[in-house]
Amino acid sequence: MEILVCARRVPDTSENEIEINAAGNDIERDELVYSMNEPDNYAVEEALQIRDRVGGNVTVVTVGGEDDEEILRRELAMGANRAVLISDDVFSGSDGRGIAAVLAAFVRQGHYDLILTGVQAEEGAAQVGGMLAALLDYPFASLVNSIVVEDGKLRVSREIESGNREINEIELPCVLSIQTGINEPRYVGMRGIRQVASLPIPTLGASDVGVDQAAVGGKAARAKRVDYFIPALSKGALILHRSREENAAQVLELVAAKGGLK
Amino acid sequence: MARIFAYIVHRGGAADDSAAELLAAARNIDSTVSPIAIVVGWGADLDAACDSLRASYSEIWKIANEALAYPNAELVRQALVSVLLPNSILLVPHDHFGIDLSPGLSIKLNSAFAPDVVGIDGVEGDFLKIVRQEFGGQVSAHVRCDISSGTVINIRPGAFKPGPSASGSGVVVDKSSAVGALEARRHYVETIVAEAGDVDITKHNVLVSIGRGIQEKENVTLAEELAEVLGAAVSCSRPVVDAKWMEKSRQVGSSGKTVKPKVYLAFGISGAFQHLAGIKGNPFLIAINKNPKAPIFQVADVGIVDDVLEFLPMLTDKVREMRGTSAK
């Protein structure tokens, strides 16, 4: 099976306190810790496991800049067969539809049976996978938390409400957005990354993938961020500032006062 | 002004809570226009769902089709493309169904898409100004959305408070004949209901809830010790289940359990909206997190900026001290 995983490098929200810059038009990006978008990491692992069961190749692609080579290198170390960076100044300011258009053009140049994305990235939009599928006219399923390969189709489980799972059969080729927890992504150490240091990562531009340049970039974007802000709080927590021991004593008093002690 | 539609999620003949929330969101776009409810499905459940909306929506479009007896997003998309007017504004709840449906629908309608919207600041000319959250809720953003060729807007559940219901005499319009044969390359098979776990976290008055800040599986013991001395249960947020540190049955949130404790102690939980959606009944919420920017502090009653791995044992000791039992 030929599998394509669309991945991204993002600021790691679990490692960073996100601050807004002075102009209010971006977050402070100096000193941010970047990493692979967490759901994308699960998507790569899932692709590798499927390949190892049924054969084929895993290609990882990202639309971004040269800094993003770092995660592509990491995915090669995880075991991906090929990594491709798609990068071009004309993509700057693209919205989700623009990124999906770039990926769709790339997909049309190759032959992929299965395309995986992470369910969402740092914007929490959860949009590119579904848009890509619609542009390609492939079937799509989101929030996928298990995949079983059958003859010419997949049996996939989607995460729905209350921990329940919705089982679907989906024909190939298709696009799936992968939910976290679907597998246990393998660890990649510095040694593994050094071993793939010499593997080539081709960089393709807009004309290489043949995307219609009117469909990408800030001019084509229909959704544009105006600014970042911190919303005024209606309430907000009362923050306890004393010593750890005093804070613990106060928490205990509060728990008792709210009827929380048996 | 384009027509505004609201996609109604319904189960067992009753409209979901999101129906009233979408109505509230529509009024923030244009308070003078009455949105049209779109209800797809089949049989008596569909008719009952349409009927239940007559109290709040003035116009309800019913799309009956046997293929839509289960709302497979691929089929629903085709039905909506057939009936929606050009350049419509369509509101959809941003739940597991809306995430499945809306991005692809926006492509097929050649419309803009606004995902996971938490606020709407109205329309200026061809532009709708919306509010979203990014980076796990740590910052918010204003987004300008070009609606000149329509837009699909996914509304975050719980973000818009339902207003008083209007007429009580809504009209149901049958649009079924506008939809042709529906075919998809994805087929719904069945729904598997979550297994009950060893502990029912929905039955407890006090929850010691842990998140990513617990860092390692071994540290879960710290929460279990506190829960034991408090007579509480340990629950968790999604990353703890993803990492296989606790069973799925312990997860609080929209894809886990909905809990209604009196006291909720959140240790190392950032406070993603999907987690908060599982906490009902307005419990007294105490949050401990080392990141002062964590969104959990916006909803907690009391907060402490500290390392949970240090704070948890300290609190356990305090409880033992009070109970007059020495540490094991």
C-alpha cells in the first residue's frame, strides 16, 4: 500500500507559555519549543504499522519552510521511506483551503492508496484532511482511532461521543484524519536521526507540484486572522500565592467546606 | 444578506442542545433574520425532531431519505449541496459530526470555512468577524471571513448561550424531493458502545483528575494515594489515556465521560474545551498547573501555579495529618 502522511511542525503547547507579540499580529516565536504536531506523530506511526503489515511505502510531506526539515528528518528516522518538503513564498498567508490545494496538487502527481493527516494542529481547525479529500473526490473519515486493512477497503473506527466508536467501511483511495491514542508512537533518539542525516529531502515549489497559484497564498485566503488577543475574563481563578504547604492546607479546607471529605 | 441555515443534530426524535446554541449564534450574525433549521434523517424520528424545533425555529427544512437514517457525513454533504441556496451561511456544531462534514462541504459549496468558532462579532459588508481560540486555548484570535460566496461555520458546543425561544409556530417544509440518489464510498457499519470500567467516575462527589502534567505512568500513584485518603476517585484528561497510563473509562470530556462532582481537583490539566465539556453541574474547581497561562485557570474557582508532582504528595500528607493517620 502506498501511504502519504501530511504532517506539520508546530509550537509545542504542552511545553510553552504562549504570549502575544507587541504588534498583536502573532505569538512570540523566539525561544518557542517546536515539535511534530502530536496527532501527526500518531498518523506517521499508524502508516508505518500498516506498511509493515501489508507492504508498500510511506511518504511524509509537509508544506512549510526550511526549518520544517527537522520533523521530516525525524520521520525518516521513525522509518518513513521518503520525505518531501513543499515550500514556496507564494504559499505565505494561505488558509486551510490553500494548504489543501497544494497537497491535492502533490497527490495528483503520484499514486497513493491512503492519505493520513493528524486530526488537527495548533489552530484547532481540523480542516485540511476533509478539504483535501473533497478536492480529490476521495472518501473521508475524521477522528479515526483504529484501522484494519481489508480487500480494497479499510474498516475504520471513529471516536464519537462518550467514548463510543463508530465503525465504517471506506473504499480506497481515501483520506483519514487520525486521532491521538490510536497507537503508541515509537521513540526516536538522536542516534536514529543521525543515521538518516545524509538521506535527501527534496524540496518542491509551487510550479513543481503544479498548483494553481491563484488558489494559494494570502490573496486567495477567505479566512484571515486579524489579530491575537487575550479575552477579558469574566471570573478567573483566585490564585493562591503562599508556600506550597500553606496552599495545600488551604485546598484541604476548601475541599472540606464544599462537602468533599468523607 | 445571505440566508442563514442551522444544521440540526438529532437523536431518538429529539434535537440536540446544539440546535438552540446555533440559533443564538445566528442572532449574533444578524438579529433581524430568522435562520432556517435543516434536519436530515428518515422515518418517525425525523418527523419528531422537526416537530420539536417548531417552538424555536420559524422555518424547518426536512430532508427525508432512507440513506440518511444514520447521518453518514459523506451522504449528508451531498444532500446539503442539493438543497442549500447559493452563498448561504450554514451553522454546524463543531462536534465529531461537524468535524467530519464541514471542511469537505465548504469545498463542494465553494464557500469559506470557519472552524470551531467561539464568538461572532457581526458582519461588515462581505466579511464576517469571528473569534477563535488557538494553541490549546492559550490565546484567542479575531478572524475575518469572506462570506461573499457563502460560508460554513462550525460552532463550538457550549460557546453560545441559548436565548428565549421564539414563535412556537414554526413551519416544516419538506425538501426531500430536491435530493437525488445518495451514494458514498464510505459506509456506516455499527456503533460500539464504550465498555464500563472498574470505577464509575460519574458517581463520585470528589474527583482527583490528572492530565499531561503527571508526566509518567509511575506518577499516577501520587493521585491514587490522594484519592484514597480523600475517599475520591481518580479521573483524567485525554493525554493520560493516549499515553495508556489510565483506562479510557476514566477520561472526562466530550469523547469520554460526563461527570457531575461537587469538587473537581485538576492536576496538570491544561483545560482544553473538550475536557471542560465533560465537567457539568458547576463543581468547585481547584486547578494546579505549572503553566500560569493554562486555560484551566480561566474556569477554575481556585488556582495554584505549581508542579503537581510536588504538590500532590504535600496535599496527601495534609489530609493524613488532619485525619490523624501517619504516612504509610
